[in-house]
Amino acid sequence: MGFEQYKDVWVFIECFEGTPKNVGLELLGQGRKLAEGLGQQLCAVVIGKDVEQGIREAEKHGADKIYVVQGDEYQHYSADGYGYAFLQLCRKYSPNTILVGATINGRDLGSKLAVSLHTGLTADCTALSVEETGNVVWERPAFGGNLYAQILCSDTRPQMGTVRPGAFKKPAPVEGNHAAVIREDIHAKDIRTQVVDFIKACEDGTIPVGEADVVVSGGRGMKNPENFEILKELAGLLGGTVGCSRAAVDSGWMPQSRQVGQTGSTVTPKLYIACGISGAVQHVAGMSGSGTIVAINKDASAPIFEVADYCLVGDLFEIVPALIKELKARKQA
């Protein structure tokens, strides 16, 4: 089969208990750019038991077509079930390009599909574009984030890649969009795993760093875990959540689930406040896409100031309490 038989850009809309995760919707924006570059259509793939919300959101955010596989066996993700369903869709419709969110499930699904389809898979992409030849250019950090590699899948199809949640902003809703919904009757039988229970990662009710509009992060300059309390207070006043650098995790001050950076979460909040963070390239790779970046550091030559919109040179233990005091005063006014 020649490459001309492979059509359209597919985006996997991963759902949890019927609710689509943001990363799939974020990828619809990037998928649209690729589809336009390839002269093809943008398609969403929704697999699950309760899928109607996923269908609505995919249509709302610009999908031209939506492939749907529904059944009781897809209530929870499984490599056997979702891998089988997605593979049957690929064999029937021959997509040109597949985008999958780099979640735990997405990474599992992407690698399983790539092996089954005998094609390549580029992981943790941060930028996507299309060559004149029709190859997608997959860009990702390499060598510890010190440089970026551009990877092509020129000899096989489909072209596949995973993208971290938060790496791109969710596209604006497309008013009046009407997607063609194609429902396929595919049922997986040999599912070897069973979900017994879920344990919430954020039992304290705090917002995950990847979902917050405001992230207040602390690094080595916080000195100890107790000092993160002032960041929690500031984040609470701003309606946000607390993040951290790898140095804070390595020191045992914060859990890895709060880490922002290449080996943590990629975030794109409206406001990112970096407190006592030097700005190593690995950290910057995970937050440089934020709307507004405020950096607080005693070192005027700290690399973080190169990406910050507002640079506050000074003692964070003086500046942060002053910010808290001012915010409280304004709330009481």
C-alpha cells in the first residue's frame, strides 16, 4: 500500500469516567495545524463506555470526524481492550498521523499501536510541523533537555507521536462545528487485566499542577519543606496550586507529582510564579509556555530571568509575604 492511501490526522481523546482529559483537546489544536499542512481531515478517536461527553467536546474543539468505539469492556483503560479497538480502526481506515497524549495510559497505548502497526513512535514531543514532502516533523528535548531533536517517520505510516499534557494550549471552541460521528461495533474479548480500584493522587483536594490556571513553584531557595507553606498560602489566594523544581523533590521537600519540568509535568497556566528557582533548562522546558511568568530570586543572573516577564531580584521570604499581605488587603477592601 502506498502512502497516498493513508489519510487524515487522528487524535486520541482519552477519557476518565466519561470525562475527556484536557490533553486530547489540546492535541486537537495541533492536529488541526497538521491536517491543514497535509491537506487532510482532523479526526478524533473516542473509546469508552460512556462516551457522549467526549464526542461533544471533540466536536466542540474542531474535529471533522469522530470515530467511536463503545462497550462495557472499555469502561476503564486496558492495553488489551483499547489497543485492540484502536488497531481495528487503523486497519480499516489507514490514518496518516496519530497524536496521543503522553499520559500513563497514552504512552502505553501509543507504544502498543506502534509495535502492532510496524511504525515509529516519537515520545514527549514539544513542537509539530509538516515538511513539503508530507512528513511530520516531531520535535522533542534530547540530551537532558540541552538541545532539541527533530525526528521524521519517512519510511512508514502512520506517523505517530505522544505529547505531554500542557505542552500546548487547548484551542478555542469552534462555533457551529458539526462533526461526522462514525460508530464502530468493535468488542475486545481477551482482556487480561482488571481495574480493582482507583486511589486519588490529590487526596487533599488541591488542584493538579497540570490543570491549574495559577502555579506557584518553589525550588532549592525555599531551604526546607516547612517554607512551602507560604507558597501554599499565596497559591490559595490566587486560586491556584503549588509546584516545585526537581531540586525540591530530590531534597524530599515535595512529592514528585508536584514537579514541573522535563522529568515532571509540563504546565501552561495563565500565571506562573517561580520562587527560589534558578531556571535550569530542564525546568524551563516544563513551564516556558505559561501566559505570564514571574520570577523571584536573589541572584540577578539566574537563568530563570531570561524567560520571565516580571523579574523580582530579592529575598523571596520578604517578597512573598508582602504579596500575601497585599492580596489579603485587596480582598478585604
